[in-house]
Amino acid sequence: MNLIKMAKTVSGLVYARLTWNRRDTGYVPPGIDNPRFVSARQAVELIIDNDCVINSGIASNARCSIFFWALAERFAETGGPRGLTWVVNAGQGGRGKAPGTLEELDAPGLITRFISGHLETFKSLLAAANAGRIEMHTLPQGVIAYLLEAQAEGKEYILTDVGIGTFLDPRIGNGSLVGTGRGESLVSVEGDRLRCRLPKIKVALFTAPYADPEGNIYVENIATLTETRESTLAARKNQGKVMAAVAEVKEKDEDKIFLPAEMIDAVVVNPGNEQVGGVKQRKYWPMFTEGAEEDIDESAAQVKFANSFLRITPVRTKPELAMARVAASIFTAIARPGANVNIGVGLPEEVSRLIYQGGLYKDVNFCTESGVYGGLPTAGIYFGAAINPKKLMSSAEIFHFCEHNLEVTILGFLEADSEGNINASKRGEGLLNYVGPGGFTNLVNSAKKIIFIGSWMAGANLAIKGGKLVIKKPGAHKFKDKVSQITMSGNRALQLNKQVYYITNVGAFRLTPRGMELFKVMPGLDLKRDIIAPCPMKIVLPEHGTPETIDRAMVTGDGFSLQWKSAG
């Protein structure tokens, strides 16, 4: 990354940080004689008591900040609207720190029911739910996307096998309800499937780069598409309202219209709209746009530098990097060139980095639940976007695609157990520790092969010395006899003939009908003393022979390289 681009990146991020609270909710662009064009404060007057509102976007991509601010101002001044149900598919909170997110709407009485696939980032709303002020629900992101499609067709529910055998299954857990508070689950059992529903969408909010003077909406130069189209169609079918916040007004281009003006009730011009977090739409980064052909190495360096500057990129330990190399090696053994691959957040991003550095990323098609297909997925503040994406789809479209075409998903986890069950949705007791399933439940249901990667113990002190793993201080085991919440059912995975691997910093397991089989072990460990005896999870060994000792190159990184080992 050259110094000029580095300086521009820093100045852009600093400017964004210094101005991230700046907004004008009363702004209306001059010179446009069209009643659709209104201020954000005028737009949110269309929201009435007890409406069900949805906003699009994922993580820091395409945040509807101007609407959140305007609605918070209106409520503070007038006390209305009240009793809103709010739906957002992906995690878009600010973790109690960043402004311009849904956490602006935590005033008592404003939102009384909240529904999302990923809850962890909505700290203020989780606190409100914990205090009993909000009824909290969660559904998998793919299920929410499909329910929006269904509402657009006039249907009230869908039947799905996603979530069978998990906490979402009322025979196992609370269904959609988070905690044991008030409310009725949005999930019930019908025959051998789950019946899922959403309240009728009455208001759809989204951001887009451009509108023309007639109010037609355009989506060139975006980083993600998410639920914009499906939520618009659902609100329209339900005789509701649709509002778009755009960065600029441009001339009409009939061939590029994404949504026609007759579908839009209010167009708000907000020059501060973001393409991605810290990057204004008016100064968008071309690397994130559909069909981009930017220098991949320079773009990846720019993303890494930005995340490091923002102190978002975690500093990985040597045992964690060794674990990522083991996962990447297993990936090359079970996948094949041309595969469609999904990468989760956290340690899976390290695996993605190794695939990229090893030159194999050109041979696979990465995809994310945001709807981005192809290119190199980005991490940190830019999660959900990709460098040089081939195609941008809606969330519903990408989940449909994955149902039939996803070969491998690489995901993190919080706990695993003797039956191969995974908890990826609940960090601990209480609502403040709740994460939600995100896209996880759909992805494991769709993928033919699943690689989980995560630490063997929480809070342990591990080191690599002389090419061997040393446990200096044990921690709390994450591999248990029973997980505290089932986000993926191991038995269900076996029934569907999936290949499931669990990569840790002490070794690698695979799910078999006999149980969790330890088939690779880090050098330096005593199998019984360090792994089997202290672990609450039941461990089985290979039927023939003993677990393989992991190669020194994977442990240290010296001489490590990746190449395809499997034809499929």
C-alpha cells in the first residue's frame, strides 16, 4: 500500500470519526419540485404507533443513520410513535459505542418488540430487553429473508427445515423468543418442519446511492444490497410505506432503475450516507463495487491497514495461527477448485487470509450472507463486503443460491459437545450475553462440508516452543458433554450426510456416527493427560491406529504452503 493511499485512508477515517455525529434531519435539496423529496424528519412522520418497521443493511454497510436520528428526535420531542416492532436481518448495532445505529432508538416505549438474526451488537436494546422493556426475538437471517419474500407474495409464513433440532425448534428450545419473557414465539412445529412467521411489514427503510428527480432509485457503487428489494415489496403488499435515503440526485437512466418511483413514498437526500463504515457514498471505494477490478493486493492491504488503525483487527497468538493453518490444510483436502465457499467472522477470517496468501482464492468463489458473491471477503468494520465482488445479490438470493451450491462453510463457535452439537448463539447467561444465530443456521443447513474453528479452552495460556504446543495454564473447556444452546444439531448433520470438522489449538476432530473423533493432535501434547482426561466431552479415537501428529510446518508456519489435495 503506497503512502499516498495510506494518508488518504487515515484522513478519511479521522474525518469520519470527527464528524460521525453530524447530521441535518431537516435537509431538503433545493431545486427539486417533487413532493416525494422530503426531509428525514418529514419522512418519519409517516411512521405511526404500533407499526412494524424494517431497515436494510449489514454491519457498517448501508446504515440508515439519518432515519434513526430523525425518529429519535421526533420521539424525544413528541413521545411518538410508540409500540413499534422493529425488524433488522443482520447485526447493525454500535456495541454501545458507535453512533448512527439502531441503538439510537432505545428510548422506553419507542420499540417494544425487536426481531433480528444477530443481536450481539445491539447493546442498548439487549439492556432494554433485559429490563423487560422490549420483547426480543431471533430468527436465522436466511429465514427472515425468505419471510420477506413470502410477505411480498401475500403469504403469512414459510415452512422450513432450517433450525430443526436447534434452540429454534420448540421441541428443543424457546423458538424465536430470546429469554423467558413475554411474547409468543414466531416459530411452531408443523408436521416434520418448522413454521416461521413475521409480523406484517408496514414500513421499509433503506439507503441507496442515488435517486433521480422523479424519485427512481439506483444502486450503482454500493457494497451490499441485502434486503432492500424484498422489504420494499413486502411493505407495498401490506399497503405500507417505503422510504429511501440517498446520497445524491442524478439524471434519470431508464436502464439502471433499481426501484421505480411509484414504489417509494419518501426520498430523503443525505449527503452523509455511507457506502461502508467510515466511507461516504459520495466518495465510495471502488474495490467494494460489483465487477470491480482493483489491485487485489493493494486493496487487501488498505482494508487491513484501516482495521488496524481502528484497532479492530485482533492480534492473533501463535497457537491461533497454527490452528488456522490446520483448518486451511483440511479445507484444501476436502474442497475442490471451483467450489463455492462461505467464510464466517473471527478465526475463519484467518483461514480466508491463508487461502488468499496461498494464491488459492482465485480458484474458489467466496460468498457472504450479505449477498456478495465472488471476490475476497473483507473483515472487521467492512464485514459483509468484498474486494472485487463478481455479483451483488439480495440476502434472499444468496441464501437460495447456497441451498443448492454451497460446498464448504468455515465458521467459528462458542461451544461444542459430545454429539457434535455447536453453540454459536449464546455466550453466557442473561440477555446481555446473547449473540443470535445470524446466517449460521442457514449456512450449516446448506453446506455439504463444514469446518468449525475455535479455541479448545477459554482463557488458557498456550504457547508454541520448539515446534510444539505447550499448555502453560489451562482454561475453561469449550468442548463439553452438552452445549448450553444448540445452534447446530450434530445428529441432524449426520442425518444429512454432512462432513463436519472441528479445528482447535490442540488438535482436530471430525463428527462420526461413533461420536467426536480426534484424528489430528498438536505435537508436544500427551493424548490422555492433556486432551482426553480433562475434557468433559466424550472423545473417540480412530478405529484403526492413533491420531496423526500435526506437521511442524503447520505449527510454526516455517515452510507452510497450501495446494489442492482433493479432486472433490
